Amino acid sequence: MIPPSLQRNPDLDTWLRVHANGTVTVYTGKVELGQGIKTALARIAAEELDVSLGRIRMRMADTADGPNELYTVGSMSLEESGTALRLAAAEARACLLELASAKLGVPAQALQVDDGTVSAPGLELETSWFALFGDQRFERKVTGAARPKDPSRYQLLGRPGRRLDMESLVTGAAVFVQDLVLPGMLHARVVRPPGPGARLESLDESEVTRMPGVVAVIRDGSFLAVAADDSARAMAAAERLRQLARFSPGGALPEQAELVASMRAAQPKSYPVVDGTALDEPLAPHARPSGAAQTLRAIYTRPFLMHGSIGPSAAVAHERDGVLTIWSHSQGVSVLRLALAQALGLTPDKLRVVHLEGPGCYGHNGADDVACDAALVARALPGRPVHVQWSRGDEHAWEPYGPAMVIELEASLDPAGRVVDWNHETRSYTHVSRALPYSERTSGLIAAWHRAAPMNPPVPRPALASHAGIHRNSDPLYTFPRRRIVKHFLPGAPFRTSALRSLGAYANVFALESFMDELAHAAAIDPLEFRLRHLDDARARDVLRAAAERFGWQSRAPGGHSGRGRGLAFARYKNQKCWCAVAVELSVDDARAAIRLERAVTAADAGQIVDPDGLTNQLEGGFVQAASWTLHEEVRFDRERVTSVDWETYPILRFDEVPEIETVLVDRPGQPWLGAGEAAQGPTAAAIANAVFDATGLRLRDLPLTPERVRTAALAAG
């Protein structure tokens, strides 16, 4: 089967070029976010072409060349782009072998290839890919007819090896978009309104225009920016503009303490979910089974969450000869190009967007918005490159948030402790509002909303596709005789919300796997055994057992809460990608009610392993981020604005809070590659919550699991 990336980009020359200097350039429409996809794709190409990894030169997403692969999202890069590149490289190798056969007069099947050198055993004949075809074009399409290398012959894939960019990252030689310097470059800062609904009413900018180094103040409706000859002067000028500007009051935000109640009271659009897909059809009421031995109910919540990129968003734009070039850390440069063209009133051929690494986020942070900011300033100052850098306060207050969620669960057990009925209902706002080319008067870019001729924000609509947004991983992988899964889409979010790593899966798995623990406790069955009894999926069972074995999980009698506990959780991301189980050991300080992670084990099955170090990094990084969400993170706000504007008001996990992490990889040679970048999020949250219960006897269902919530639960328990 030809993957979608290859269907959209069938020309072989779009994917790779062989050079006379002994190198191979590989083009991809995917972007490096720190997840290691650059190294993984280079490994795939080197393996199929039989060249050393050192010969590969990677060219990441650029709208001027290479394949258009839309977005780097959804844990799909290896499955889709990796498979496409594998087929393209196999086609190239077959073509090159034909040329070598004709050159050497030896049948292609008799030739051997070692690091691009082609030889005929027993004959003193040889050539190379580079001598045969250096700097030429294939001028053919990838048909999929060329057979890729059998996994049993792999020399690179699945084996440890260096990450391509590790040396530059460690030595500081890597250039991020924040570091990019172009000749004659100006520095600019944008002054945002104080709250989502506020607008600029008046401003006398004459004082700022006279400040040292200031080149221009750009004002277009409520879009306000200042450009200067260095970043310090731009920052000082922006701060003075902020003091001088007068903004109208914004719309009132809800009371934070009433958020969950208001979400439960809101009138949603509701959809039944069947086999992971939301259906646009009437919702049947929940018919509870008769004769159940016991029925449990619980409500779980997560707050609005930030991406919390360590570096605030940035972009560089340069308009020259009527063409606007933008360097951006967007996750989808080709789509951003169309959205920018629409917002700026340009044709796409007048725009080029080049990906340059920046603060990774696994989702939709401020990258696209700051690209629009830079474009507006650069168009006001044609001929000079402009670097726009958001502040920490800009990023925290204006990035799209991961939406708050409320999950209501109910399940019934038979006398033997088996689940006989399952009901899962998730309420949330949209998880997707990326900058798409919506319509002539609609834009997903905040600067477009603030201009004198403003565009409208897109109206969120429910996504019904398989495991989309709200209902991602709401349909459990367990075998239950009866299940009812419901997606409740809520319009009218108080903030702009969009994709955050794993989307709805984080909260849905947190709720689902916490509830499985509650059911196991009610049935007086070990949590591991309880899960295994309800799993028919052999690979799921293997992953759970692998995590439990490495962790040293042993069944024990309930009770005896000592302040130290262990927890277990499991999921298969989207029920389609990587299988992942997480076991956690932690302690809860009795005096401070603080949760401290002591040890964690993650086990995963991501199919055939491409890069074991990269896969381990993905899983461990996922654990750390999810632990931070679970223990600390929550967007705080008052009735007018977001108040979480720095790391004090939006704390994240610190280095000294990270536990010892062990990772077990279950390799499946010959099986398809599976995305693992979002596999650990949900299981991590549930494993932590389950371990807190084991340590204290307190069941915490509202994220984050802060000391205040531990104390509140302890007081409620008496």
C-alpha cells in the first residue's frame, strides 16, 4: 500500500538526490521538534540505499523544495513519512542497480553494495552510486514495485547509534530560529492587548519613535509592534509602548473555581463513539445491566494546560523583490504558507516558509502566530530581515491551550469481578484550531484578528474522525461485553484551545486507567491481574508483563497505606499506535502532602524498532512531560486575563523531581513502525494517581495532583 505522503509526492527526485561528492541528500516534509525524526529518517534512507549514515544530508521541511507532508503530528511520522521514504529509497536503489549492471556487465542480482560501492564478487569490477549517478535526476515516479530490504538484513535499523544532531546540541553549535542572524536584521517585539477581548483604543507613539535605535512603530488596528536595531532596544521600546497604550476592557472570563461545574452544565453536542469513531446520530441512553454485583461511578478532570515550551516562540521574516521568506519552527510549513497568504492577501507563490528548529512543543504553540507577526512587520519594512521574539508572558498568555476536560465513568462488575458494562463520557472544547486557510474573512492567526480590517477567528466544530481530539483513547482496548462511549463537544471555550501532545488521550487514559484501578480494588483483584483478565490483545499483555517484570511487581493484600506506593497503567495510543505500560513507585510526604516520584518503568511495543535510543528518548520524555502535567500544571486566570504568565505562576517539573526511569523495548522485527511520541502520556498520569492511592488510600481524580488536593482529599476522608 502506498502511504499518503507518497501519493501526494510521487516523484522520486522530491525525496532524495545522489551527489558526485559521495553524499546523498534526503528531503522530508517533516520537522525536527527534538523527537529525533531527522535521525530516524536518515537511518531508513541509509539502510535502504546501503550507504553509511555519515553520507546522508537531511533537508527538513521547506516550501521551496522537498515533499509536502502537511504536518508533523499525531505520532505518524515514521508510519507515514518513514514508510514513504523507505519505498522511495528502495526504488532509487533498484534504479541504481540497473545502471550498475549495465556498466559492469553483470546481472543486478549478482552485485553487492557496501557503503555505496558496487562490486561483483570474484571479478575485479566496481563502481559506485556516486560515480554512476552523481548530481543527476531520476525523473521517475515511485511505484512501490521495488522490494525494500528484508528486516533480517538490516545493518542500521534497530541497532544503537549516534543521533545526527547530538554533537551540535551539546556544543552549542546548533542554530535555532531564536539564534538566526541575517545581514542588516532588525529586531521587533509585539505588544498584545492585556486580555483576549481587549482592543487598542488610543496611543501616542511619538515618544517611542524617538527612543535610541527605534526604526519604526507598526500599528494596524490593535496590532502593535516596534522594530529596533537590536533586541534590547526593541524590548525597552515595547515596554514603553505597553505603558502608553490604552486598551478597552476585554470580555469577562469565567470563575476558575466554577469551571468544571459550568462545563457539566453547558449544553453540548453529543455523539456516540463506536470503535473509536464519533457518529453523527442520535445518542441512546445508558441502559444499566440488571443483576450486577456492584456498580462504580467517578468523575475525573483536567484543567487548561500550556505547551510550556522552554523557549518562547520566534520567527524571522524578510520581504525582498516582492517575495516574503519566513523562517519558522511551525509543525506544518506548507499549511502555514497558505494560511499566511490568506491573512496577508498574497498569492502563495509570493511566500516561502522554511522550517528552522525552535522550542519544541508536540502541538500547536505560538510558532504560527509569531510567524504572522514577523510577516506583518517585515512587510512594513521591506528589504530588511526582521526577527520577532515573543516574551515568556506573551507565550504563556497567548499560545493556544490544551482544553479542560471532564470525564464521567460508570462500570458494573459481576460476582466474579469481571466488567459487564462500561460507560465513558468525555466533555471538552475543541482540540484542533490550527492556522488553516479557512476562508477570505476567517483566520486562525491572532494578529489577523487584531488588524484594522480584522479577520474572524474560526468557529470550532466537532471532529468525528477515528480517535480525534476529545474522544481520543476514550474507547478502551479492554474486552468488555457492553460499552457505551460518548463524546460531548462544548462550544464557547473561554480561551483559544488547540492541539497539545496526545490531545484527549492524556485525560481519557488518566480517567480510564484510574477507574480500572478502582474497579480492581473493588473486586479485590491485583491491578495487573485485573487488566490481564480483560485483555485479549496479545501484544498489550506482553507490554504489561514486560513493565511489571522489570518493575518487580508483586501481588499483595490491599490496605496498609504506608506513604509509599506503586501504580500501574496501560494504553495503546489511538488504539492504533504504540502499546505502552508504565509502572511508578512514589512517596507522599505526610507533613507537606507532597508527592515525590522515586522510580518509573516504561515498556513499549512500537513495532520494528528503527532507532532504539530515539524510541527510548521519546518514551522517557513523554513520561517526564506527563508527570509535570500531572503534578504541577494548570492555567490560572481571573475574570479578565490569564495570570499564569511565568514559571512561578505556571510551575513545571524540576530536574530534581525526575525519578530514575527504566525503559523496556519490545522489538517486533518485520512489523510496521508505530508512532511512540504520545504513547506514555496517559499511562503516566494514571500510574501516578494509582500509586498515590496505594500510598495513602486517597483517590485523587482532579488534575494536577498538588499538595493542596492531597490535603483536601485527606480532610474529606476524615
